[in-house]
Amino acid sequence: MVPVIALVGRPNVGKSTLFNRLTKSRDAIVAEYAGLTRDRQYGEAKWQGRTYIVIDTGGLTGDEEGIDAKMAEQSLQAMEEADAVMFIVDARTGMTPGDQMIAEHLRKMNKRHFLVVNKVDSIDPDIARAEFSPLGLGEALPIAAAHGRGISYMLDQVLGGFPKDNAAQEASEQEDESATVAEGEELKRIPGPSEKDGIKIAIIGRPNVGKSTLVNRMLGEERVIVYDQAGTTRDSIYIPFERGDEKYTLIDTAGVRRRGKIFEAVEKFSVVKTLQAIQDANVVIFVMDAREGVVEHDLNLLGFVLDSGRALVIALNKWDGMEPSERDYVKTELERRLFFVDFADIHFISAMHGTGVGNLYKSVQASFTSAVTRWPTSRLTQILEDAVREHAPPMVSGRRIKLRYAHLGGANPPIIVIHGNQVDAVPKSYSRYLENTYRRVLKLVGTPIRIEYKGGENPYEGKKNTLTDRQVNKKRRLMSHHKKAEKKRRDKK
């Protein structure tokens, strides 16, 4: 059994900093900003041969309203799921009524819990522990998450009561005793195998178009916070799940606004997380608001997805309740403005009511398959020869461009490398023709294709011919004979 540990506490006590320290990642956004974490964030970590799951949560205060109440529900859900709870308090701030409220809730839950006093780097640990002893949660564990102090002892106490599974036991026996992490030293990161994650699907779009609602609908539960406020999601939340026999990982991302509209530093971090999620995904579901139609910033985001080479599925959300004339107008605009992503499937959905959401999976599977399938060189070369025979490349300075053969240079996106002469002069229109030909013949959907060219190289370029002694003497005699013959011609004149 892999233990699940939830990190709970008031806002800004260092839960996300500790989460990043334990998982040796930067998955959680960290800043001097209360209420930064909203959705619960899961991460995998390892300690002395034992694997465990960490859950980062939003801050609890006891007087939450509006979106803060939604955050509190996420934190309480994490506490219910966890095998143990690490209650983080702030040594610099001292004990507060909010801490007492959380402690009272933990006692009622009757769940294994540990009191962790953070930020003791400038405070006497004994004084800090004594101040929080009235909470009645046992011996406090002093740490400094930002600097890694006290982490080793804390993990020994928290994980010591959990049995090791066979794999963890074997890994622990193989570890060298000298590899134990010392105080202040970062923990070892567990690489996340992509086979375990399945197809990674990033849900992206502008703020308030229904991305989190769509995530919850696809999962069948209220996994992420949905609130009628732009910018509700800040982190990129990775959620693994299974549907039928297929494994997926949904990535709920923060909405990306135009650069001129981004003022808060936190939002800038959120945008970076979203762009990283696009790079990390296999397939991107791009969500747009059908009632607003295609706006300029949608085109900018789609351009980034294309540059990243990710497979693409487009979802027009909030399609329900629209008049037939409005729907016809939106479809016309889609054809006119999204011509550069005409390879992507477009779905008209209602994330709130679930209409059309199930059809997204078929397009995701088809797009992923097209993006990662590999073809032999003979097949790609045959398609190239047929395309050139049907429509030859143009002449350049009286010489014809020769395209000899093609092979696969990469996947997700498919990269087709074409070898030939004068390939630098191939016009973009002809590259587009080849791209469409490969897409049609190979029946590719939902993925961009990259055509790259490689010219023939002169094997003797840059090489100097070294002459033997015999060749040097022969050259000298020929030059002498040439000079004598030239002198005789001049004398005759």
C-alpha cells in the first residue's frame, strides 16, 4: 500500500513549499501570497525506499466565503482521502484561532496526524514547539521547508508507522547507507513513467470558458474548483484516471489572457504553468466559448499549440441554448478563421450538461494515434515519389529541385525528413502540398505535420588532397614543361 499524506494548514504557512521539497519539483506555485493554492495537487515522492503520495491543499481559516469555501471543500476532501495528515503551522506567526479550529477538526476525524512547525530557521525550535503544545496534537516536528531543515526526522516520524511493500523493501535494501539524505539536502526525485500516466490531455483556453467544468464532467466528480470568476484555476492540476481499459491524465490549466491584461505576478506564473502543460501533454483540448465566438487571443493560443507540435481537439463550449442563426454564424466564423488548424476535430459541447463531452475521447484517441504512429522509410518514400510524379516541384535558376527519398524524423508531432538537391529553394506552397498529401494518404487527423529538408552534401567539401612524393615530382615536371612551351610561344612572336 502506498501511503497518502495530506498537507493542511492556514494560508501561507508553507504547504506548497514543503510539497515541492518532498516531491523535488516545482509543481506547486510558491509566493508570498495568501490563498495561492486552490485545487488539491497530488505528487509522488520517495524516502528511504518507501514511495508515498503527497497532497497539497489550499489554506483553511474557518470563515471561508465564496471561492474560499470551495477551496476549503477541496482541503477537507484531501483530509478524508489521506492515510495521514501533516498539519503545518507557522512558527513566526505563532498559534492562531485558525490553528485551533483545524486542530479541533483533526481530533474529531480520529485520523493519524502530525503537527509540523514550519519556518523555524530564525526561531529556537524548542520555543516554537512549546508555543503550539496547547493544540494537544502530540510532539511538534520543527522544520524549515524552504531550506530543507528537519525534513529527515519529520519523514522518519510520519512514514515510520507505514509498512513497506515488497518493491520498496527491495529498493531500500539496495540503497547504500551513505545515500541517506542529510539535513538541508534535497530529496531524491522519482521519475514519472509515461506508461503509467497514459495519454496526457491538457485542457486549455481563455479564462472562464469552462475548462474546469469540462474536467469535472470528464471525470464524473467535482475534482477541481468551479466558480463564476475568471482566474479560478491557478496551478496546472494533473489528474490520472481510467476510462474503460484506457489510461489518461487530465491537466486542468489556468486561463491565459492577453499579455497586456496580465498584471499580478501570480497570474504570470500561472501562464508559465499552462504553457509548460501544453509542452508536457500528448493531446490538447482547446476550449472556446461558443457564445463569444473566435476571438483574436484564441488564435494566438492555437498558434502556440501548433508551434509546440501537440495533437489538437477543439471544443466549442456553452453550445446549449444558442439560437440556430447564432450557431450558423459561429460555424461560418470557425471555417473562416480556423483554416490553419483544419486537421483538428471540432466538437460542439455543453460541459455543464454533458452534451457531446463523451465524443471527445474518440477524437483524442485518433489524434494521439496519428501523432505517435511510425511508418517505414519505403512507405514515406513511395508517397513522396507519387506526389512528385503528380505535381513536380518548380524550377530554380533553370534547374529542377530533386526530392529523392523521405524517412520519419520523429513523432508527436510526426516529422518527415525529405532528402534531395536544392531543397533550400522549395517554396512553402509546395511544402504545404506535400503535408496535405501525407495527411490524406496516411489518414492523419488531429496532429500537425512537420516537413523538413536535408540537402545532399559534397563528401569532398573542405578536404585538402594530399599528394605523394611521386605526384609532387610529376606536377613539378609538368609545370616546368608548361613554362618552357609558353616561353617558346612568346619568342616566336
